[in-house]
Amino acid sequence: MSNKISYTELNTQLKQAGIPITAAELDGFLSGLLCGSVKDKDWQPLLFQFTNDDHAYPSALLNEVTALYKQTKQSLTDIGEFNFQLLLPSEDESIFIQADALSEWVNHFLLGLGIVLPSLDKEKGDIGEALDDLQEIGRLTYEADENEEELTEALEEVKEYVRTLVMLFYTHFCGVSHVSNETQHMH
């Protein structure tokens, strides 16, 4: 992942374009689409429909979003590497901003996943439990007077758990166990 997308820069570009989502929500949405096994030709129309009232993004922003989509897809495909990362505010931001962004990320991940997999609510077993866990994380709350150190520690654990669940969904719904170059060429 050489050209890492900046959360702050992407957030600013989204605001300037008048697109009513954060970079965390966008990343979660794209990750959900990918974990639901969206076809490459379908992700942009879905993005426009669900994040910008069916309007295309300005081309400079769309280039950034396309780069994010490709990076996310690559990091999910490299299962053995576990390079997948959530695009969230930096740790320089307040822990409360970070917690809110994680909750937004998870909610938009579930939205993206649910769009591609409309019968998601019928999932049972590990996948059903993982969905329940994500729904709980999406309702993440905290008290303004909470110990920030404890909240920071808990948030790190939750982020790692979400990363693990995302990989679980990707391997489950995309039918991947170990992706090799040979497998990639078959698609």
C-alpha cells in the first residue's frame, strides 16, 4: 500500500464537493460492497446512488475514491498478509471523534454489505453472530466523562476485531480461502 489515502484530505474533498458522508463512512461503504462481492462495474453506480443522491462525484474526487476502492480491494485480496486497514481519523484526534468514526464506518460497512447481499439478515452461525456484533459496534456509545485511556484501549481492541470480521466476511462471501495469482486470473 504505497500511496496511502489520507483520512483528513479525503474528508476535506468530500465536504468541498458537498457529498454528505465522511471518509470513514465512504471507506466502510466501499469495504462492505467489496466484502459482499460487488462486481467492479457496479460499485460506482451504487456509490453515487447511496452516497450522493445518484449524482456522480467530481472527477478529481472520483479518482481518489477509485484509488481507495482499488487499495481496499487489494488489501482484502492479500488475505495472508492481513493488510486491510480501516480508514479512520488519526490517533491525534480526540478519542471521542475516533469512536464516532468507527461507529460510522461500521454502519456504512453494513449498508454496503446489505446492498450487495439483500438476504444478509438470514445468515446464521459465525456470520450471523458477526453481523450482530457489528450492529452492536455500530451503536457504540460512551460517556463524555469516560476515562480516555481506557476508552483508547477498548477502541483499539474493537478496531482489531472489526478488521478480523471484515476478513471473515470477505472470505465467506467472496469464496476465498487463499488467493493466489492463478485464482485472480480466473475472474
